[in-house]
Amino acid sequence: MLDERLEIDIPVGRSVVTAVSPTAPREQTDMKGNGLTTDEEKIRAIYEYVSQEIRYVSLSFGVTRYAPHPAGTVLANQYGDCKDKHTLLAAMLGAAGIEAWPVLANTGRSVESKVPSPVEFDHLFTVLPRGAGPQDWVWLDTTPGVAPYRMLLAGLRDKQVLVVPMPPPVNGKDHGSARLMTTPAAPAVANETMIEIEGRVNALGVLDARVDGRGTTRSGAAAGRRCRGPPESPVPRPVP
């Protein structure tokens, strides 16, 4: 069921912003009802909303190459880049009393830990410090838009990343400074890729071969990115 208007109070620093979206499904974002009683249910619902309903659009101009838009702006615009989507996800989780930290990563290569530099990173996603330790943490990437809950794509698995703990609330636990950590190696959703090569080498040493590749996954992330078309309604006019 869709509401004509959705209003959600999002804490930004010490203030609260009421952001309004005309099309967002309330049952995915209103944490005060609809049977969402556990933290796990709330995390999953908020993740699915930001992942699927907030469209990934990267406009790397000026300061927005490095700084995200405010959470209220992202919600009102209904689109944003990886930094924007994390900011909205963290704000909505925070409104539900759930802590979320940003994670900086390089999707193409390993991070050079001995040379601190912002150019080491080309992506930002989210980790929820939950459970008894890092082995229980929940890693979330809302950028693909179609990846299932807790699914990290191959370029982010078993990767050294920079985890940035957010300042604790008043009288809260100090989580220390930013630190390099390694993401889980195993995917959260079962999948496999198979490549078959059939061919022969002739007398001149030239290989004549045929390569077949097949993949199966429950995530559907790769296929979803290829098949996802333009939005059914025009993209809302951006909020400055």
C-alpha cells in the first residue's frame, strides 16, 4: 500500500529534519508499526527501501565528489550516489536506534595502507557493528539496487577496507578511531560461476577455442543491473 505523502524525522547532528517523499511505501520506512518489532526486521526493511527505492545516480561535481548530501535531501530527491545512499541508510537506522558506520573501499585494487590518501577509495558502503565482535557485524551495500540483504558483490568481498566509527552518543561507548579491516570472503547468498573452454592448438601453436560461461545466483544482482530500466515516473526535481 502506498501513501500519498511520507514524513519521517531524520536526526542530523543535534537537529531533526522532516523529509517528505510523495511515493515511498510507508510499510518499508515507518518503524513505529506494521509488525516490525525486532532490530533485524527494521534493518532489513530500511535496507530494502534505500536499496530499491532510492535510485543510484552519481553526479561527481565539486565538493559532492567527496561529501554526501544531507539525508533529508537524498530522501526528498529519491536518488543519490553511494555516499548519499549510505547517509540516508545510516540516518534512518539511527532513527530506529541502530548504529551504522561508513566503510571506504576500492573496488578495483587493494588499498595501499602505507600511503594514506582519499584517492585510495572509490566506493562507500555500510557496516552495522552488532553482536559480540566483527565476526557478527552486518555489511550492507545499497548501491547495486537489486542485491539482496547482506549481499556484497565480488569486488567488495575479502577486501581490506577503511571502517570509520561514528562519534558515540552522550555517555556512549567510544569505538576508537578509523581502522583497516577485511570484509567477509564468503558471499551471504549462495552463487556460482562456471567457465568451460574447449579447443585445440594447431601445428603453428595457435589456440582455436570456444569459451562458455554460465553463472547461477539467488541474488540476481548482475542481471538486475542490466535489466533495470528508467524510472516509471520522471525523476523528482532535485532539492538544493
